[in-house]
Amino acid sequence: MTPAIQIRHLTKRFRTGFWLKASTALSDLNLEVARGATFGFLGPNGAGKTTTMKLLIGVLHPTSGEAFLFGRSVREIAIKRGIGYLPESPYFYDYLTGSEFLYFYGQLFGMGSRALKVKIEMLFELVKLKGAEQVQLRRYSKGMLQRIGLAQALINDPKLVILDEPMSGLDPMGRKDVRDIILRLKEEGKTVFFSTHVLSDAEMICDQVGIIVKGQLRNVGRLEEMLNPKLKSVEVSVRGLPEGRVHALDPLSKSITTKGEESLISLQDEEALPQLIQWTEREGGKIVSIVPRRETLEDIFIEEMRGEAT
Amino acid sequence: MNVVKAIAVNTFKEAIRNKILYSLIFFALVMMGVSLVLDQATVGQRNKIIKDMGLASINLFGVMIAIVVGIGLVSKEIEKRTIYTLLAKPVHRAQFLIGKYLGIVLTLGVETLLMTFFFFLLVWLYGGGIDLVLLKAIFLIFIEISVVAAVAILFSTFSTPFLSGMFTFSVYVIGHLTEDLNRIASSSENFALEKLTAFFYYLLPNLENFNIKGEVVYHLPLAPGKILLSASYGLLYIGFLLVSSAAFFQKRDFK
């Protein structure tokens, strides 16, 4: 089966300023996203995430290379029937009410009024904007605009949803709602391609991630394959030890930090754990917590960024 | 077709809700100012003056609104980035432009209609009766402002709003002087100047074609087929402008 997204040698250079100085926003990007995947496109600000998305929906033209959605070139208008797109910090026709706005966008897909009415009602429910249907968009808050933006991206029941920083500008409740919507889209078998620089969001919902830095793809793959399953460290919190005694553990541990009565001892792996527990009991101390730390997306991300710096 | 219609209706809605029609208040004020002056004139002159001034005002306000609306409604989509989500839908860029243009022409049509109504009311109040010949001049004014709006759209597809406004206004001014350009071209001894003026004479619209204000006010005979010919010229020119706009727009990147 052809992948949902296929990007081949995609390069985009912009000419800006009075002297039309060239700057490379994207350089020889190759990427495939399987159908049904939830793909997190990660990278710092200005890395080329938005440029990639704009090339996919056709508001930018590539300098070289090509992109395909479901096996068809992005230059074909017809492929847009199956796509939904939410731009970063969206801004919409502020003189329209929420429901007029969705109605207008539905018409662009040739949807009839009756079908649209049902769809719009469902979408207002999904993005939790019930009651704001007749309010002009100029009175919407930032979070509400993000929600109506998500609704317009779903008006045509797309097979592929492209979301540019869908969680930005949302409060914790809003972020959770967006996460839930993405998970729901995933359950419905849709492909979701979204960008973010908030790694915890990606870790919670993606099954695939790609890391882009300065216009180049640095790392891509399934999240569970990317993350080292081995423990990175075990952090043990101990209290009630006689003052200064904790440093007897120096040869056993990676680092020790003491704050008041409590000491945090970081171990390389779990092998030294029984020894530590026995020792603590002997010394009359008490184990408060034992937390195993595995590699996170943040560790990989920071590693990639470091690689860039050197 | 449905896509074009949806965009046109939305554009019209935007113009109305952003209170573009309030600009008519200025038109009404100018016309009232004119009527104050009229009290100084004799009865016979009054009719001519009010018709002259009325048509000129409809023309001037029409052009101003065409420039403001033509530039505003296209550049705003780009500036406020509403165009991103629109072009992510199955919409050709040419469809977007044509839809926008038709919405703008619809707005200009409603404006012209309202100004005409007010103008006729004033003429009637001053005892000029209802002179339907005036409608011929207003019809051609409407074609002229539709051409100006298409010029505004053309510039908006590749330039900033401010520059587009300046360019469009320049085209409007030069468009009324093209006959002079032609005269300069044919009498000039300088080869470069002759070619340059000839180039502008053929490229820019000859907006004087749409001016029959003098003829209708003084009931002078019009050349046979004048209105049909001028209107066809205007429509062809609009077509040429829209095709060029679409070509520029197609290539454009929206950063």
C-alpha cells in the first residue's frame, strides 16, 4: 500500500531582503509516513517543520524534489479532498460566526447544506465549542480559535490530518482535549502528521517521530525503537541517615545530592539496589522512593541538538 | 462553480460586515454640499450642475472604493494568513481570485446602485425630473470601476497593499490621459520616448472610453454602438487582467 506521505529530496530555498539573499529552509528531506500512523514532527523553532507542511498542502512550491500524498503529487488539487490542515496560530475570517465559518469551508468541498448542518453540529461537540456557534470569530479566545481551527480541518472527514503545533496557545485542559481528539482520529484509522516542540505531547500520542534540525532530518523511526529500553539510572530517595554517612555510598552511585534530611542517590543500574537497601536499613535510614529512569524523547532530542552544535 | 460562488458570497459578506457601505455617507455629504452651492445658481443651470457634479462624484467615489476594496480584500487574506486554510481545500488559486473579484464587483454594484438612487432623488428634488439617459453614463462608470478593481487585484497578487494602492491610482490617472500619450508618441522626435509612450498607450486601459458624462448631461448624440463597444472593451480588459493576476498568483509562495 502506498504510504500516506512520501517526501523525496525536498528542498526549499527562500530569497529574502533587498539583495534577495538565499536561505535554505529545507534541505534534501526524505520522509515516509505510513497510512494510519500518528507521526510527530519534532524540531526547535525555525527548523523547517512549518515549511514542510506548507509544501505538502501546496501554499509553497518546492525549489527541488517532490512530495506525494497517497501516491499522488501534491500539485494535484484533487488530493486535497482527503486532507485536513490546521496552520500554526490560526487566524480566520473574524467577521463570520463559528458556524458560518465552518459552513463556508464545507461549501468548498461541495457539501450540501443538510449534510453540513449535521457535520457542523458534530464538530462543535467534538472540539467542545458548544454554545459558541453564533458568536463572531473576533470574539473567540486564542484557545477557541485553535479549537475551531481543528474543526475546520476535520470538516471533510479527511484521511490525512496535518496539524502545525496544534497544542500551542492552549491551557492544560485544552492540550488534553487536543490529545484526545488526535487519539480518536488514530482510532478511526486516520493518518495524523503533526508538529510540535513540546516533547511530552509527542511522547504521549505518537507511534512514529522524526526530528528535524536546521532544515535537515536527523532521526526518524518508531518511538519504541528509538528509545533505549535499558534503564538510564535508578533514583533512590533516602531519609533519616546520620549526618555525613551518605557519602559512604560514593563508590556505588553516580551522584548524590542532599537536601535537609533527605538524600537523592542516583545509581547506574538496578544491580546495586539490594546492596543499597541493606545498607540503609543497617544505618537506620528509610527508603522514601525508588524511581527507575528510562531514556526519554527529550534525551534523544537534546543529543541531536548537541550533535548539531559540535 | 460552487467554489467560486462560495468565495464571492463570503467576500461580499466581509465587505458589508466591515462596514464598507458607510463610505456612502461621505458621498451623501458631498452631494449635500453641492446642493448648497446650487442655491446661488439660476434654475436652468442648477439641473446641469447637479447632474455634472453627481456623475463626477459617483465616478470618484466608485474608483476610491474599488481601489480600497480591491486591494484590501485580497491582501488581507494573505496578510492575515486566512489564505493558508483556504488553499488547503480543493480550491484552485484562479478560482480563489475570480471568486474574490466577483465578490468585490458585487459590493461595487450595490454601492453604485445606492449612489444612483441618492443622485436621482436629488435631481428630482431640484426639479430635474427623472432623466433615464443618465443611467447610460452610470453603467459605463460601473464598468470603469470594475476595471480599476481588477487592476487593484493584479497588483495585490505580487505587491504590498500600500504599493498596490499607489500603482492602481497611477494606472487610473494615466488611464484617463492615454489619448495624450498617443499624441506625444506620434509627435515626438525622440525614438525612445516615442516607443515608451506607445508601449503605455497600448498596455494601459483607456479609461476615457467609459466617460460619456458630458454627452448625457447635455443630451449630445452618442456614436452608434458606443455603449456596447465600451462595455465589451471593459470586459475584455478585465479578462486580460484576471488571467495575468492568476498567472502571478499561481507562482506565488505564501510564507
